[in-house]
Amino acid sequence: MPTSKLDIEEETLVASYETEEWQSVANLPAEQTTYQAYARATFRKDRRVNIRLTEKDLVGLQLRALEEGLPYQTLMASILHKIRCRSVGGTIIEMSAVPMKTEAVQRLNAAFGVILFAAA
């Protein structure tokens, strides 16, 4: 019987499972519903943006997207999302949770015509 080779990440997952590091969720259906809603909200694309790029930048993004195996528009959206959010100690912090001066918040909200950020 052939055995499959695991990469380092898969071996780490198997080891953590075998040492019983994984814990069951208390209310699985409720947790599934919550995280499914998060996923739907994350992937909902409800706004369009037009942007001018240099040909060199666009070709570079298209090549990188090809390497990643996804459409270049998806890669660009992912990059912009990562910029909007910050990773602090492995936890994504929404920019709206980052303290900002009232003046900066007012300028950003006025520029976008909607309330995007709240002042600290």
C-alpha cells in the first residue's frame, strides 16, 4: 500500500491532532453559521474601482497572480484588503479599530462620502 508524502505544514497539523491539541467547539452549528456569515461578507464584492497603473506594475501583478493561481483582480483585491487591515501578533485588526485623530477621520469620511472610520 503506497504511503503519501506530507509537506511540513501537513505534518505539523497531524502532530498537533495526535497530541490532542485540538478542542471541540461547544455549539458547532452556531459557530458554523457565524463563520459562514464572515466568509460570505469577506468575499462579497459590491463595489467597482477603476485604477490607472503603469504597464510594468500591471504585468507584474498579472505574473504574480499567475504564480499564485488566481485572477489578477482577486490578487489586487487581496492586497488592498491586507493594506486596509493590519496584522498585530498574528491577529488581523480592522483599521476602524485603530485609534485615529478626529480631523483625519473627518477628512477620510468626507472623501468617501460615507462613515468608514470612527474617531478614537
